[in-house]
Amino acid sequence: MRHLLLAALLSLLPGLARAQEPAAVTQLRRLLGPDVTLAFDRVTATDVAGSAVLNGAVLRRAGETIRIAEARLEGLREDGIARLALRGVAMEGGDLPLTLDRLDLEGLTIPRPAAGKTWEPGDVRLDLLRLEGWRSAGEVPVNIGAVSIEGFGGGRTGQASLTAIEVRAGMGIGDRLAIARVAYAGLDAADLLAATIEQRAPRWGAGRQSLEIEGVTLNEGGTTVARLSALTLRSEIAADRAHSGEMALRGLEVLPAPPHAEWMERLGYSTLAAEARLSGAHDVANQVLALRTFDIQLRDVGELHLDFRADRVPEGMSLATAPEARLVAAALRYADLSLFRRWLATEAARERISEAALRQRLIQQSGALLPGPALAEARAALARFLRGEATVLELAARPRTPLAFSLVTGKPQSSIEGWRNMFGLSLTAR
């Protein structure tokens, strides 16, 4: 009889313990759903509604387990939580095994979708999320020192940053990617996510936006393949003036490694270093798009510059309206610093002929590509460059009237002279 009474008492203990647990924990069990079990070593109630502290918490679902050394819940609601703080998190058995030193979350709201509607990223609102010490395994191991996200939610422009990022995986030209810092500001991240899912253009609100990436290094087998000091993108959308944007790439360096090592060594380049700048403006009221600056500089290789102007470019231009845009003017300029000279010397040595003979052959071949009196100036300019009398080539397009892109695709030309006449092309050398 004594054994029967003891067994009956033991069977009642879990129910008694659950009946005495804080209301926040009972509510958490309900929110997790019947397929998730929650256990813990110790729970402490607080005097704030929807709040509790759990130590040694374990959540299980199917073959997945989440272990949390400490979890602090404050203001837990049916549609979110005021504050959540986790310490010592480990996820096991799922597709993404990971450990996390800490997680701090504030102001999370996830409303239930209305009848007949589905959940969308913009429905979630989050004031603050901070993560520290992210280490995930799986096919692509990822380590992140810290993550901070502020102001997430549809219609909200927030900011975020990630620091000390490391990705290890076979990427074709590298097996380890490290990034010191990634940060954005002034962006509606929820709409960007929704636009990606829905395959549409994002909605850009008025204000300033920026994206910064700093300290990028790509390694292969312990050897550095490429590095980048910084990439910065900034834009400004204003109702009373043209929208503007700019991009700056600094300190890009590529070192010899497959598959480009062979031609770098053949041309005598021990490294390739690049800088780039781009700036442009879109006058929405007049539908004019202008690329003012687009410069790519490769040290001891060459420099490339592009500028163009187009009209009939509406805000949010789609593939359907793109053919109606018109080219007003454009220019592409290349300044050779040593690339052509190095290639010429290497090719002449390979063919066992003089550089002068190779230059003359190239001039003859270019003459055959640009026949007729109408292309005489272009032939002369290209010949000057090939002879080494000029190091800069510029191709300009100045149509007599703005040229609709629909005409370019609708009336393809059968000769270079036809394209020259359509675009108003000219080639100069200096």
C-alpha cells in the first residue's frame, strides 16, 4: 500500500510543479505549441506581469534541442514580448547547429494575420536585437562577433551592424571569407526582405541611406587571395530635388591565385590594386538620369571612365517601360598605364616576332574592321593607340536626337558604320 501511495504522489508532482510555475512560463508553453517541450532547472518569478527568469532551460522538438543557461522574460504577451535576454544558447540536432553567447531583444511584436491573409515580413516590429558570439556549424560554418539591429518593421527606417564575420566554405576561389564590419542605416529592412521574396523593386522612402562594408579578406588554404579596405554606398531621396547616390571602393587588392594567377604572372603583375568611384543623380520630376562619375582605376594597369545621360526614366522603371528611355549622350574612356604594353611584349615573345611587327599587324586588322571613308577618323585614332603614339582612347555617343532604346533593339544595324550613324559614335585618341 505504501508503494502505491508513493507512486501516486510522484505522478502528481509534475502537475503540481506546473501549477505553481509563474504565469509567464505557462504562457510561454502555450506560445511554443504542443510539439515543443520546455524543461528547466530553476525558475524565479518577478513582480512584473509576464516576467520570469529560467535557469538551465531546455526546449525540444522532434530531433532538435535548444539549451539556454539563463533566459529572462519581461512583458511576455500573446503577440510579442517587451524584453528577452538569453545567455549561453546552444542549438543541437537541426539543420543549423549553433552556439550563442548572448541575445538581447526589446519591443518585439508579431501580430496574428487577419482572416484570409498570410504573414509578411513587414508585420514584424522590433525595436532592438543584439547578438554576441554567434558560432554555427553545418555545411557553411559561420562565426559572427556581434549583431545589432534597430528599428525593424514595415515603414520603419532602421539601422544594423555586424562585426567580426567569418565564413568557411568552398567558394571556388577561396575557403575563408572574413569581414570586419557591415553596417546599414536609413533602410526599411522589412520591405527589402519582402521585395526579395516577392521579386519586386523595394520601396524607397525619403531620407538618407547608407551601406558600409569594411575589412574584407578572402583566403585559400591559408594564403590571402584578395582584400578590400572598404566599400561605401550612400544615397539621398528628397522631394524637392534630384535623388542622388554615390559609391566608393577603396583598397581592393587581388593577389595571384587560381584561376587568374597564370595570366598575372605572364604579364608581370605581382598584385592588382583597384579604386572605384561612382556618383549619379535622378531628376524624377523631369525623368532625367545622369551618371556624373564612374571611374575604375587599376594601379599600373589602366583607368576606365564612363558617363552618360538619359531621359524618360521614371521612378521605379520596370522592364516594360525601360525601352522608352532615351540615350542623350555617353562617353567611355580608357587610359592605358601598362596593360597593353605588357600584353604586346608577352605576345610578341610568344610568337617570336618583333613588337613593331605585331603592332603593324594589329593596325592592319583594325583597319579591316573599320572600313570605308566614314570611319577614317576612327581608324586613325585606333592606329595611333596601337603604334604607341597615344595611351588614351575615348568612345563617345552623341545621337542627333535622344535615342530610344526600343529603336536600338527594333532596328539592329548590319555594319559598324550603321551603328555609328545611329548612335553618333566617334573614337578619339590622345
